[in-house]
Amino acid sequence: MWAEARIAKWLIQDADRCRALQCARQLNLPQCYLAAGFVRNLVWDHLHDYSEPTPLNDVDVVYFDPDEDDPNQYLFYERQLTQMLPDCHWQVRNQARMHLRNGDTPYSSTLDAMSYWPEKETAVGVRLTGEGEYECIAAFGFESLFELQLTPNPKRPYSLFTERLNGKNWLEHWPKLQVM
């Protein structure tokens, strides 16, 4: 619970992330979390003692609805979120469908889907459950995230990990990170 408490403390101090969480909550989607860089970057920024948060280049909203019929329903949710908070670049994905794109067996939950993401420290999410109350999930736990590690997921090709590592410039932006 120590990691979740620290994340919640840092979220409360970040008005942009709080607004994004409030918007996502209004959609009332099942197993819905703001994930990936939304949480990961917040933690890395604080552990690097950055006075300003790294700008969010996108806000990843993940949910799990196996009964959703329309494969393009996520576009409707993205439009709704954009109307609520137009300064964010929203990326909404139903994790119940993502196994099709990734060539995996069907996922059983949002957390299960996250366990297939390319690096372990990205497989984190948070949602607003009540006024000032947050629920955090992490497919691989929070330890390596807080230890400033970057760890490839053995379920994915190592080349995908290195491609993302090089393309996202994480090591330049957060120099304390260690590739495992």
C-alpha cells in the first residue's frame, strides 16, 4: 500500500491529472483506469525531483468490456473525453479486444491485458473511486517502478522493448533510470 499512497499523494498535487481522472470516471466504464505514462511518468518525475511534471503527450484510458459489440466504440469515448477536457490527447482502448491486435489469447481483465505490455513499469494504472480516493493497479507490482528500473516484459520480443526505449528517449529525460 506504500506505493499506492505515494501515487495518491502526488496525484492530489497534480490538477491536470485530477481533472483527467474525473473525466474518465464520468464514462463509468468497467475496469477503467488511466494507465501507462499517466502513472509511470508521475512517479519518475517525483523520483527525479522535477519541479514541473512532464507534459502528458497522451492519456491512455484502458477498460475491459467483453460484451461491447462495436469495435469502434472507443472512438465515441475519445470524443466524449475530448469534449470534457479538450487539451488532452485521449487514447481509449477496450482491453477485451486488444488480444486480437496483439496476437495473444483473449485477456481476462484489464490487469491481465496489462501483463502483456512491453515493459513492466508501464503496466500500471489508477482510477478515481471516490472524492480524493484512488485505486492503483500494477501487473508486475510497483517495486521496479519506484526503483527507477526499466524492465522488458518476457511475453514480448526484446526488440519491441529496445524500440520503445530508443524512440521515447526515457533515459535522456529521466537519467536515473536503469535498464534491467
